[in-house]
Amino acid sequence: MMGLQGVRAALAGLALLALWGCGSMPATVANQPVVEPKPAAIGAAYRLGAGDKLLVNVFNEPELSGPVVVDGRGMVSLPLVGEVAAQGSTVADFRARVRDALSQGFLNDPQVVVEVMNFRPYYILGEIEKPGEYAYVEGMTVMNAVASAGGFTYRANKRTVFIKRAGEPDEQRVDLTSGLLVGPGDTVRIGERFF
Amino acid sequence: MVHFNKTAWFVAALCSASGLAMWGGEAGAQEQSYFERDRNISVEERWEGRTSDIYLRFGAFAVSPQLEAAAGYDSNVFAQSDNETSDVLARLRPRVDVRSLWSRHALNASAYVEREEYASEDSESGEEYGAALSGRLDVSRGLRIEAGAGYDRFREDRGNISTPLGAAERVEADLVNASLAGVYETGRARLRLAAAVLDFDYDDTPAIGGGVIDQDLRDFQLTEISGRAEYALSPALAAFVGASGNWRDYDQVDPFVGTRDSQGAVIDAGLNFDITAVVRGEIAAGLLEQSYDAPGASDVTGLSLAGLVEWFPTGLTTVRFEAERGVSDNGVFGSFGTEYDFAAVRVDHELLRNTILSARTSYRQEDLLGLNREDDRIEAGFGARYALGERGVMFADYRYADQDSSDPSGLSSWSDHNGELGLAWRF
């Protein structure tokens, strides 16, 4: 069994590595404090769903680490523990669930880091030149999405947009502003104008 | 009285062409023309573009047969000042267009027949028909020659000022036309020279109560020669100067006014523009002079105006403004010509991709030269078109026309309501 101090030091290094945009951070020195890894970059409130691609890192267990995908049933398959539910969970909740699963007869106090590698695509349709499915990028706005889809058609209503958020049953009509965000799994519909 | 010599005009045009062709900035190939006016697309252009790919292919030619059928109502069939006669009518118009699919050069042809059948007023029933042939020869990247010829058999509307008041039937005539034009473009300069000949041959028409109204006095030949030199200040704006001459030669001498022959010229300057998402068009102003050979006839001189501007307030609406001032001919006994002013506004709105709403109004004032008579005509109307898939169009149209004439008899003032509902199909 590894010493507690060494474990803490290694955990600190992994935590730093998990920080967004800090991939080049070198391995930490043994005495640096543990930093709670940041949740998924788009915010702690992000809910996982089918199609999300996650990176699960279990400290000192390379066989248990690696990329995984949330399948259509909202489950993630992991070595040893099998399927773990991810649909509708925050990244923090999922991480805790994985840690708990590994703790039950497999590892002693496993240190788990989860980050989202690729988000679910979003969908855009309606009065758009190229409707379809597009890869989500963090911080994407509806205007970004429209640009990615070739721009508005000449009949597009540029004042309001209809968005069905991932996990919600109905679309909502929203004023189209420059800061209106798109989320992974969202369906954006650009309406038609008549005048 | 000024006379305009056709030969002199031809020589002057050729010299101008040579001179301007040597000027104008960089010669040789230009990837993009400074005179393209395609930054905006009007509602009408978009509507016509729906069916541009629908045709029958025969080798390198696209053949587009069409059939249009309509039922209509006319509240004043004979354009009478009182005791108006109304009637309903059916109209059938088959048409075929042929165009080449070549990458260079072009050859186009068209032919049509239109039959109108009035339910009660059989005298107004009749047909019109015509055919046209046109071509374009792309000599080089900057030089092209355009030519065309056509024949039309047409019937004058009862509201035409030249229609004799005592005519039992609508006046029919033949129009034969031919044109030739050369366009040379180099860098920011463009030169266009054109010539056209139109020959009008009017048939005598039966008179109410018997007899025949001679219309041969109206037979004439119109020859036009024009030239225009343009310079592009930017890809969206060009300035131009132009000149045109016209010669009107009548076959017979009018016993009332003498010879109706005349010659005239217009010299103008203007702007041609296409400002993205805002407005495009052309406006020109200049001087016109028309010299009449009739004894005692004074020359007409004055301002020449011509303008056609399209405004795009939204991508779904096009507003079209048109204005013109010039001289023309008429067949009114005692008059040797017409000086006119014309203005019109038309609004097209694309309510849906397959539905167009339109509204229009126009005003035309005609001063009949040689007579103490001025006619003012106001027209207004609205309509709708609805596409039935790719090939069919249902249309409805209403037009109101009101003519107020200073003719002392009062017979030339009238008003008329016209309505039409129809279907057009492209095969």
C-alpha cells in the first residue's frame, strides 16, 4: 500500500492536471495541497447525457482510467464496476458514484477525476442554410451556432428563437440576443418571418 | 426645325466606339465585372428563379412549354364615358420558350398565342400571337454582340387613346422588329451601341353602323440608334452618358396634319447602382428634342427623365419606382405626336415562399401635340400569386383604371374595373 503522504501528493498532481487549460502543468511536488478538481468546464450544473464523452482518471490505476461514452441508456461502462448511471447527473455526482463503486471491494479510497472531453452535439434547424447536427463547443451561443450552420436564410426570424433544452420536453421561445447560449443536446429552431 | 441625319449618327457612334474602346483603364481579362448588378435579389427575381430548372431538355436546348388560363371580368369593355358595358371573359395563352444551355453564346426563341373570348360582346373576342428569336455572340471576354428579331400580331386595348371611338372592333396590327447591339467592356469602362427598327402595320377596322375606319395612316417605321458609355466608380456604382436618335417615317400623309414624320434625339447622363440590401437601379436625366415635319408643327424640346429604382426595405419586400418622360406617337386624328410623363410604384411582398402579394399604382399624363387635349390616366391594382408545387401557379388580380381627358367631347374620359383569376402551368 502506498504511503498516505505519497497518495496526497499524487492526488494534488492529478487535480492540477484536471484543471481546464492546464495540460502542461508539470507533476507536483509531494508537499503541494490537494486541489479539488474543477467540475465540467461549462459549469457545475451541467447534466450528463447520452453522447457525452468523458475522461475518467483513477489515480495510480491506469487499467481503470480512460475515455468513456455515455450510452443511449445513460449508462457508462467501466472496468471492474460495470455500468454506472450517468444520465442526468452532474459531473461531480457521477464522479462520486464512480468513487463509491470502486470503493466497494475494489479499491481503498480511490481518487477519481472525471472531466468531459466532448459534449453532446447540438441540433439546429429551421430557417438555416445548413440545418443539422453540430459539435458543441464550450461557450457556444446561438449566433455561433447559426454561423456554423451557414447563416440565416432570407426568411429567418432573427428576433426570437425556439430552443428545446436537453432533457426538457418542450421548446421555449426566447429572444435572440448575442449572449444567448446553446447547451449540448439542445435543439435550436429558427423560425420563419412573414414580414 | 432640326433634322437628324441617320448616316451621321451611325458615323458618330462608330467613332465614339473606337475612341472609348481605347480608353477605360486596364484592358484584358477581368475576373469580375464592375457592372454586375446582382447584390440584391428582388421578390420577382426570386419567384422566377423557382422554375429556372424546370424544362424539357432537347440536346443543348431547354424547352419550357407553358399554359395559362384565366377567367376575368371587365366593367367597361368599350372604355366608354357613360352607359358602360360589362362582360366576363375567358383567356387562354399557350407559350413556349426555348433557350440554349451553352457556356458561351446564347440562342433563344419564344412563341405564344393568346385567345380572349368574351361571353356577350363577341366583337371583342380575338387572338394575339407572336414569335421572337434572339441571340448573343460572345466574341471575347469583354465583347459581345446581341441580335434579335420578332413578330407580333396584337390588338389595341379599347382604352388606348389611338383607338377610334367609332370602332366596332378592336384595332389589330402587325409589329415586326429587329435589333442589333454591341457591348464592349474593359476594366471600369463599358460601351454599348444599339440599333433597332420597328415596323407597325395597322389594319383597317370596321366602324359602328357600317363602313371601315382607315388605319393605314398610322402605319410607320421607327428607327432608333443609341449609344451609352459607362464608367464604374466602384463595383456598386457607375456613371454614364448616353445619346439616342429616333426617326419615325410614316407610310402615308395624314390629311389632317400633313406628314407625321419626325426625328428626335435624347442626350442624357445618369447613374447605375446596386447598393447591397438597400437599393439598386438607374436614373438618368437629360435633354430631348423631337422635330416634326408636319406643317406648322413646333419642335418639342425639354427635359428627358428615365428612372427605375428598386428598394429593398426587407428581404421579403421589393418596392419598385419607375418614372419616364419622353415623346411617342399616337393615332389620334389631328395630332402628330404625344409628349408624356409617367410614374409608377409597385410593391411585391413574399408572404410565404410560395405566395406573393403585389400592389401597384401608376400615373400617366399625355399631351397630344397638335390638339388642345391632355389625358391623365391613373391605374391602381393588387394581386396575389400562389405556387402549386414547382410547376403550377394560381393567380388573382384586380386593376382599376381612370382616364380624365380634356377632350371637349367628353368621350375620352372613362373608368374601368378589371378582375382576373387564373392558373398557369409549366410543363
